[in-house]
Amino acid sequence: QVQLVESGGGLVQPGGSLRLSCAASASISSFVTMGWYRQRPGEPREMVATTTAGGYTNYGDSVRGRFTISRDNAKRTIYLDMNSLNPEDTAVYLCHAERHGKGWDRSLYWGQGTQVTVSS
């Protein structure tokens, strides 16, 4: 079973920055896609940022230009650098990974999440 463990969450004031980390128990090059999602209070889960094994990145509209996703294959870790944080960014941030097999065979993995609270 693949495990994803997030860290780096906490309390930060508006305008501040934070780096989240997601450490995987397997080589992250084995995942076709990895990324970050978030769950805001009373809202459905939304995509924040994703990165592919080929290095492509994608961002949700609400974070594009403020957040940056990156990866370190040797450390089996992806990161989310969050800048210019505002209270609307308050959420549980979850790490996600997807591995493809043959045909439609695929496996989806989720971390437990890390709380980010943006407040003055």
C-alpha cells in the first residue's frame, strides 16, 4: 500500500507564505500524476495544483500565480509553495497520487491532509 504523508501546515497571517511537503513511500516517478487538493469548510474538494511525471504542471484558477508545485524525485517528495496567502486559502490540503496499469487499471492514493489556516 502506497502511503502519502503531508507536512508543513500551520497558522499563517494574510500575505504570508508556507511550504507544504508530501512524502511518498514509493518512487514518485511511478505515478503518472501527483498533486495537491484542498477541502475548504462547507465546500467540495478542489484541485489546487498537479504535476505529471513529464514535468507538466497545472493550477486551479484561484491559486494560479501564487502557488507553485515542484518535485524532488530523489526524496520521493512533492512540494507546494504558497505565497500571498489569504483567508480564503484556509483549508485541509491533501496530497494525491495516481498510478496507471494496463488499460483502465489505475490506483488512486490520498494522504490524510494537513491543515492550513490563514488568519490575522
